[in-house]
Amino acid sequence: MQEYDLVVIGSGPGGQRAAIAAAKLGKSVAVIERGMMLGGVCVNTGTIPSKTLREAVVYLTGMSQRELYGASYRVKEKITPADLLARTQHVISREIDVVRSQLMRNRVELYVGHGRFVDEHTVAVEDPGRAERITVSGRYFVLATGTKPARPPGVEFDEERVLDSDGILDLKSIPSSMVVVGAGVIGIEYASMFAALGTKVTVVEKRDAMLEFCDPEIVEALRFHLRDLAVTFRFGEEVTAVDVGASGTVTTLASGKQIPAETVMYSAGRQGQTDHLDLANAGLEADNRGRIFVDDNFATKVDHIYAVGDVIGFPALAATSMEQGRLAAYHAFGEPTKGMMDIQPIGIYSIPEVSYVGATEVDLTKDSIPYEVGVSRYRELARGQIA
């Protein structure tokens, strides 16, 4: 059995940063990642693919150059999934190589397989393609297993007509119409991309607004642009059934409305990937959404086991996950830290993009904090005219 100062389960942004931070402190480190997923969800099915896909959409539809050539300009008239994914697969491959190189350069051992706790200091690594089971032990552990799309019970996902955000990359053709269930970050990003491609998109959200954590004025501006792309919104509506037929799908809402579409994409939340970890063997448990509770130092209730990244919940961003991983490693080995900053920048890669940092007017008003409002319109800036 191999013994390490730190064992990290998951090689996404949080796991990478924790492993490298510990290695730079002179500690022996191992990273466990299931096959074909080096770099985690971020590199393989999440952040990197979706952002690369967005750039391909903006370029191929001509949206980035219409100020110069007119509203009807397109780089390619008939855009196919192959056109969109050609660049995506190249970027994913390159990012995987970067992750592997960084781990090797810092002398971090990589184990391929599913990690499961045997006890609170021991993990078994099982690979379906390998007969033997490897066992490793660690003084400390960092859990950075990320999340997967939540799939509501009663909905049959066939990965062709009804799919989640991970399945988008496997579409065989660009659908003529699509229902997007959920108006969070992922739902709005993909809704804007497919609308830009000419898909008739309907967004269904059970809450009364989209992106509720953003400033209402910014959200309203984004809604205006999305409506300009012919996106239809159904707020305050809940999906009760999705029926699949030869000609497509029919989404039934609690209000009785029915929405026919070629494809339905669910983006109604994400679930922590903890069901395979055998957490009970380490004295831990996850909540009903698979998330692990941690304190301000990202330590779980078992003091030598930490958790970082999407698996602990909000804000679930690559940048914050990296910092959480670094801080967890430093705390484990007694290095001084200042903790996470209270203010974190947020970026939403819709078309157009949205980004913000700090409290909204609603937050400040609620907390009785005085503030001033300043507005600068991009279209009135020279940079906006040039772009």
C-alpha cells in the first residue's frame, strides 16, 4: 500500500490546485481521477467545452462581425455540430495535456480509477479496465469530485431528444426547436447559444425570474437581447411531463400548457458526485444533493478530510475552486492563510456576456448600506464602436 501526505480525489481546478500547493510545500501527493476525465468536469464536459462552443457559435454565425458587414452576415450558412465541436475537441485535448504536465512537473502521482474510502485514512482505487485493486493511504484528503447534472425522477433521458447539459456535446444535428428547463447560468448560456444558431428556444423556469443573484437591471438587459434572438420565457411554470414521439417532444407544464419541440435540455441544478465515495466508511455523509458540508477552512467534520469546489456548493466556479483547493492544502499542513475573499467576481458566458463583482443594489438597500450609482454604456464607448 502506497502512503502519501495528501491524497486528492478529483483532478478539476480545486483538486489540481490543492495537489500542486501541497507538492510545492515538499509533501508527497497523489491524485485519483476516473478514466478519461483528467481535468475533471471543468475540462471535459463543463467550463472549457461550453466556453469554446460559445466562441465557435459567435464566430460561425458572424455575430462578432455584423457591425462591419451587416446583420445578415454569417461565416457559414449551414452550421453543423461537427463545425462547432472541431475546435472544442482540440481545446479539451490540449487542456488535458496541460493538466497532466503540471501534475508531473510537480511530482504528483496520478492514479486512474474510482476512489472509494475503506476507512478514514485509506482509499481503494478501482478501474474497470484493470483487474487488481490499488490501495493508498493518506495523512490528509481533499475531496474535489465536482458535480453532475441533476436528473428529476420521472423524466426519461434518451440523450437524443431529452438530454442534460453534458449531453449537448453529443448532439447529431442542430435542433430546429428546443425547450430549456431551468434559467440558471448553464440554462441561459446554452439557450443563448442555440438561439444564435437559429434554434427556436423556450426557457421554462419555476421561479419568477432568471439569474436571481444578479442585478435586476443587468438581467433585464440580457432578457432584452435574448428576446431579440427570439427566445421565449415561461417564468413561474413547472414541468410535469416530457413525452417523446416520432416527431419530437412535448413538454407539459403544471398550468396545462404544452410546448412542442425537437429537443428538451434539462439544466435544473446539479448534484454532487459523492455517491461512489463510500463516505460512511470515513465517517462522512453528503446532503440530499450530494454536497459535503465544510467549515471556513474547507475542513469536513473529520478534521483531516477537506472538500473543495462544486461538491461543496455555491459559488461553484473554477476560479473559486482553485483558491479553495490552495487554502485547504495550506490549512492541512499548517501554513498561514488569510482565507477566501468575501467578494468574488462572477462571469456568465451568455450571448452577450454578463459579469459582476460585489453586492447588487437590492443587497445594499436590504442591508441599509449607502451607495451611489454610476452607469457607463458600452455602446457609447469607443471600444464598443470598434468592436
